[in-house]
Amino acid sequence: MFTRLQALSDDHFGYAPDDVTWDHVGTLGYYAELLKRIMDMAFREGEHAEWRPRSPAPAPRGSGRWGSVS
């Protein structure tokens, strides 16, 4: 995903540099905001610094891939 995004960035997101408008700038700002949220969540930074994923509930006995194991 990041490789594709980098390639798109290298290609000016499909626009000639002289054709870029403030609308494009706003869109890229929105993309940057979303990427920052993802990074903050992944590295537990910013508003997600205290967030911890919930531990999954233990599976009921006998519900595993191989059925009940004694």
C-alpha cells in the first residue's frame, strides 16, 4: 500500500504540477490527516496514546479447529 502511495505521490497524484488547484491541496491535506490517524493508532500516539486493544475472549472448550481435545 505504501509503495503504491509513494509511486502516486512521485507522479504528483496523477496531475501535472501546473494543473494543481487548491482543491487538490485540500484533498491531500485530508489524506495526510487520515494517514496521521492511522500512524497514531498504530504507534499509540496522539489521542490514541492511552488506547489499548481489548484481549479476545477465550474460545469455548471444544470450539477449536480440531474439535474437542481431552
